[in-house]
Amino acid sequence: METCSEEKKMITEPLLINKNPKGGIRTLPFIIANEAFESMASTGFMPNMILYLCREYNMKITEGTNVLFFWSAASSFLPILGAFLADSYVGRYLMIGFGCITCLLGMVLLWLTTIFPHARPLACDYPLRDGCESATGSQLMLLYLAFGLMSLGSGGIRSSSLAFGAEQLEKGDGIKSKSEGALKSYFGWYYVSVSASSMVAVTLIVYIQDNLGWKVGFGIPAAIMLLSALCFFLASPFYVKSKANTSLLSGLIQVLVASYKNRHIKLSSPQAAEERYHHREGSVRLVPSENLRCLNKACIIKHPEQDLTPDGRASDPWSLCTVDQVEELKALIKVIPLWSTGIMIGVTLSQSSFPVLQASSMDRHVSRNFEIPAASFCIFTIITMTLWVGFYDRILVPLASKIKGKPCQLSLRQRMGIGLLFSTASMAAWAITETVRRRIAIDEGLSDDPRAVVQMSAMWLLPYLVLSGLAMAFNMIGQTEFYYSELPKSMSSIASAFLGVGMSAASLVASLIMNAVDDVTRSGGKQGWIPSNINKGHYDHYFWLLSALNMANFVYFLACCKAYGPCRVEAHKALDNADGVQEEC
């Protein structure tokens, strides 16, 4: 009885044990606010940036779009690098702190380009025409430095923010914080806050930029970023700050290095396996699989006395790896072909500059006194994706399961494939809209005025935007779930980063395609498909090309699915069916 009362006292009075508890639920509002404000500030710059580059820096549309492609690629890739450095060397707290300061510096620099006239080339009456003064090297250097610092800072924050919050719950002193419900609640509020902040950015901040100018429109995101940094650093005394440890990425690289070092080892046949393999203590898998057998050389113990320490660990992890490390790399290699099919849909979604230019040349009024900012039309894509995810998870799947009398839902690869088809359809709808818009501009005699507004409602862009939202809902969410289900649980951090790597590659591929199309179509002194004057080009032909590439990518996706074989979930279902368990449809 006395022991029970003591335990009860320890639970109800944890502060008597630790006068200054670390971590716990109280730190989460600061972490969530930090990422939400950073997302709002970063997203607030993106939609109108093509107009800023074309009108203030006198860039051609292809030149400005290339800048945004590379900025997007860096912003998507740097979180992966940040996660590696945080896990292996500096820790998550220092990485987020570094990100806050660096991102703030970049936004302040970008805001200063709107304050000082010498930071930009001389104003031009017709910025989208030839004959305007180009930006000098120093002016471009300042602009690119601002973009680079913003990407670097965002990468530092986004790479560690979610995991840092989970760490406060898992390693905090509070008992309530260790509950599974608290962790799920944290994930839910984290994603809701980031989504809400992005919606505010593409509506309110974009509206301010259109109506109050660049100085105020760029100053507000910089102020929001300052608030983001303050939110994070204010709770510094209360954070759990774990030290860096060896990251999973290092382990995968070790497998490649060890396989190369041991390349001269001859493997025995699978039927007469004589090798002794190194494995972690308590590991379920003691022998590597027969797929990609060349990697099995990384975990073969040649000389136990030399290769292993007295406690059973590898003396040199760059010469001897565990079976689990080898299997993790094999699983990663296996999903790469299917991962590559997501690059093309990323190319489609990265064409964010052109809808802004289209919408700015169309009638955007929803009433006599209010018109939607051109850069805010992407909100329809976000709304579509959000509504469909809720409808699918909460209404469609439960209803179909009830009608069928058994669990019924689309498989992950089915969802990914449907998303690719929606991406193809979105580009076709976009091409049709541009064909109609261009014909109206010519009929109204507006070919020589790229800033003229044609008598055509910008709501014609809705089919493209809605289909893009459905493509994201099906394919991109399906991709993320696919990586989580197919890769080992120990690789969850890499699974979450895979989509970002794909989007980074997609931005580079999009730049390559656009430059190739521009060079080929302008050969021989022609106008080209994508000139700075949107009314004189053939953007519709460019969109049809992207639609055709998306369809070709869908065929490639089908081939990859066939080569991949059954997923892990499907294999488990087959075992369940053999035992008499009912299969999902």
C-alpha cells in the first residue's frame, strides 16, 4: 500500500522530482508557431515573384521562370541536407535556430531590393518587351543571395521542426506528453497550422502586394519571419536538446563503400551459403535476401577476430555493415523507379509562373468592386486537394466499405496512377484555355500589348486548377504513403524526404524542358512558343507537349508497377487470404 501511494504521489507531483522540467506539451505551441509563420512568410513571396522579376528586374518570362525553377529546386532539396546535418553533427535545435536567422536575413535582403532603387535596374515602360535595361551583375548577386539564404534557412527549419516537436514529447519530463494521443494531436495541429498559413499567404499577403506595392508586400513576410524566429527562441530554456547521432543516410553510404571494398569476395550459391553475416543484436533478419546480391558483400564477416570488437560491433563500419543496413539500401533501390514516375507530375505542378501571367491578362472580377489577385488563383488547387482528402477518407471510403460489406479502398499504386492521369488532363485543360484566351486577344487587337486584359473570365482556369488539386491529392499523398509502407520502419525519415527530392529534381527537369522548347522553337529567328509577350507566343503548344509527356510518363509508370511486383501490403493480404481472412477490394 505504501509503495502505491508513493507512485501516485510521483505521478501527481512531477515538479517535486524536477524543479525545471524540459520538453513536454508546453513547448509545442512555440514549435508549431515557428514553422507556421515561416511557411506563411516563405509562401507569401512565391506566387507574385514572377511579376516582380519581370517588372522590376526587366527579366524575360523564360529567364524569370528559370530563376524560380532553381529557387524551388534548392528549397525542396536543402531540407534533406539539413536533416542529415542535424542528425549527424549539429542537432535539431541548432539547425532550426540557424534556419531562423538565415531565412530572416534572406527575407530582409529581398525586402531591401524594393527599398533602394539602385538594387534594381532602371524602370522600363514596357518591361516585357525588348530594349529594357538588364540588371547588373551586382544587382543579380544581391537578388540571388537573398533567394539562397531563404532556401538555406527554410531547409534548416523544415528539416527538423516536426521531429524536434516529437522529441519534446518522447523525451520530455511530463508523463502526459509521452502518450500516443499527444503525439497524434501534435502531428494533426502541425499540418493544419502549416496548411492554414499557406492559404493565408496566397490570399492575404498576395492581395497586399497587389494593392499596397512591393515595399509593404515584401516587408510583411519579413516581419512574419521575425515573429517566427522569436517564437522559437523564446522557449529555448524549456526545450529538450538531444545530441546528434549517426544518421541513416550515413549507414546507407557505408553499405556502398563496404560493398566496393569487399568486391573481390566470391559469394557462394544460395543453396550452399557458407558466409557468416554481421547483424544487430536482436535483429529478426540474420541472412540478407538474394536480390542485388552484390550488396551482400558488405555484411560478410571475413575474419571475426579482426572485423568485430569484443562486444560484437564492427571494428570498421565502413568495411563491415549489418544485414539490416544492406536490406534498407535494397529497399530504397527498389522504389527508385516508381519514385522517378513522380518527377513528371512535379514538372507539371512547378509551372506556377505561367498561370499568374495568364490570370493577370484575364478578367478576374467576382463583383464590380473586387477582383481576385492573379497570384491567388492557386488557392483553388489547395482547396480542391483539402476537400478531396477529407471527402475520400471520411465519406467515400466508409460508404463504399459499408456497401461492399468489407474494407474497400484504392491501393496506393492505383491512387498514384490516377493522379498521373489527372495531371495529364490538367495540362490538356490548360492548353485549351490558353488557345481560347490567345484567340480572343488576337481578335480584340491586343497582340502587341502583353499587359492588356482580354474579355475572358479568369474562371476558365478553374478546370486546370481543380484537376491539379486532384492530381496532388491522389499522386503526391499516395507517393508519401507508398514510401512509408514499402520502406522499413527504420527508414521513416528517408520516406518523408523522398517526395522533396522528387520535387527538387522536377524543378530542374522543368527548367531543362522549358529551355529546350524555347531554343528549338526560336531557331531561325522565329517568335517561339514561350516569348515574353504571352499574346504572341504559343503557350498552348507548350502545355500540349507537357500533357503528352505526362501521358508517356503514365505508360512508364505502368511498366514500373509491373516490374516492381506485389507491394508489402499486398503480400500480407495474400497471406491473410490463405488463412481465410477477407481481402480488401
